[in-house]
Amino acid sequence: MTKNRTHHINQTKTITFANILTLLMISATLIAMPVQPVEAKLAGKQPYSGPLKPGDIPDFTVTTTAYPNVRPSLV
């Protein structure tokens, strides 16, 4: 083997080792972090689609925009 090829192989091994070491450090950090459960609660009033229920007031209105529908005529 030439000196240049040996240097390239050593450099590749060093980079591979550094990447593996970095992944192991990240894994150990994630495992060591404590997990805190989330206390999720449903809102008192859930959203729904369709017509308004009696006593409900809309939060917003949606304006409709008409676009022309153009398609080629069949011959």
C-alpha cells in the first residue's frame, strides 16, 4: 500500500469512529432525560362541522369566492 492510501483509510476510520461515538452520546443523552407525562384535557366545547346548534355563536365567517370552471369541449 502506498502512504497516501493508508492515510485515506485511517482518515475514513477516524471519521466513522467519530460518527459512531456521536450517535452513542446522543442516544445516552436521550435515555438519561426524564420523561414527564402530559396532562392533556379536552376543552369544554369541542369543534364540530355542520349547522350551528341552538345557542352557539359563530367565531368567524368564511367568504366564498367563485372561480370559472373551464374545460376543453369534446369533439
